[in-house]
Amino acid sequence: MRRKPKTIDEYLAGVKGAQRTALDHLRATIREIIPEAEECISYSMPAFRLDGEVVAGFAATSKGCSYYPFSGATLAALGSKLEAYQRTKSALHFDPNKPLSRRLVYSLIQARRRER
């Protein structure tokens, strides 16, 4: 059984290729948008905590990458901005060869922050 990561660096050490590149880029983008956020692991995935609440996260998946706002309302609130992506109530799925834009990540984080 694989050991659960304790840090984002440990998590990313197990990710290779285009997924790793996309998630490194996403991590840097999130850090740029909310530099005051604390990096953490939540539900075994990289996440960012702001004022004690997780507001963003990501993961490598078998089919690509996913962004998690840690809220069931955030993705619904951005509806039309997300039409180009597959999603569930809690995850936005994207192709690692087509990473999320800074503008979209900013919108996702701002929508999540408004919920708090």
C-alpha cells in the first residue's frame, strides 16, 4: 500500500509527465493568487487552507487532472465559465496538456472565498 503524502511536495513526487507539469503550474498559480494560504494535504490531495478553511485543491487522476474548490456550490456558481470542462459537483476535470488559465483559477478562488 502506498504511503499517504504529508506535504504537497511528497504528493507531486509521485506524479510524472504532463500531469506533473500541469499541477506544478496550478500550484504556482494558486500561490500567486492567495500567497497567504497555507499548503496542506486534505483528503490525501494537495490543498490550500485560508483562515482555517480549505479553499482550493488539486489531484492527478487516471484520465488527467482535477481542481477541487472544496465546496459543492463553487462550480455551480461559475456555470457558463466552465462549459468547456467535464465536472462533477465537487471537481473540475482538465486535460494536463491544456492547463487551467490563471483567469479561471482566479475566478474559482474568488467564488469560493465569497462563500465563506
